[in-house]
Amino acid sequence: MGGGEFILYKFRTMKKDADTRGFLTVGMRDSRITGIGYYLRKYKLDELPQLFNVFIGEMSIVGPRPEVPRYVAKYHQDQLKILSVRPGLTDYASIEYSKENEILAKSANPEETYINEIMPAKLKLNEKYIEEMGPITDLKIIFKTIGKIFS
């Protein structure tokens, strides 16, 4: 909480040095994704180690998904309030953009699409979460997430 950086635990699903060829995953068949990584990502199993982040208090089950510092640096002043909420495993934006990589795969410039279209939309959904925060909202998001994973 408070916007500080922390280590986000995940299973490795990409080949070594994949980050040197871009930060965004473009499509489920991104050549940087390993064979097993495809299935871990498809069923969101690569996120399971983040339960450790929850256990040690760096994250909660529901809350705005953490963003890499490179993109947080692009937040407008009013968007920085999102950093005052403990990040979570799932949120409205995770549900709405569960196929984000497919959207980016169709873009001529995935990073530009992320920065100018997806990121602002996610931030609006994060603001909605902050306005509605509470146990009922969290339960609703948890059930929607489970439904999205199995649909």
C-alpha cells in the first residue's frame, strides 16, 4: 500500500531474457511464452504464487492489479490515488480485460494501444473499485473472476 515497489511472485511463463523484446505480452501465442507457460497463463495459474504476496500483506485478494513502475510513471495526478489502495489479485479491470493480450495482438503498436487505450480504461475501473470498496463488492469481483476463468 502507498505505491511502494515490491516483488510480485509469479511462475515463469516466458523464455529467458524475454523482457528485452518488450514488456507487453501480445497474444497467447507470443513467441516468448514457453509451452507450459501457455497453459499456466490460459488458466491464470501463473498468478498462484501471488498468494504469498497476500500472505505477507503486500497484496489483497481484491484490489487494483499492480502496475510496473514504467507505466505508473505515466499516471496523471488524480490517478495516483489508486496507489493508496492495497493491490490485489483481481479487480474489475482484470475481469474486463481478461483477454488484453488478444487486443494487443491486433494492434499495430501494442505499447501505444496499452498506454492510450487500455491503461486509462483500467484506471477508470480501478477508480470505480475505490468508490465501491467493501466486502460485498469484493465477493462480487471474486465470483465474477472465478466465472471468467472457467468460461
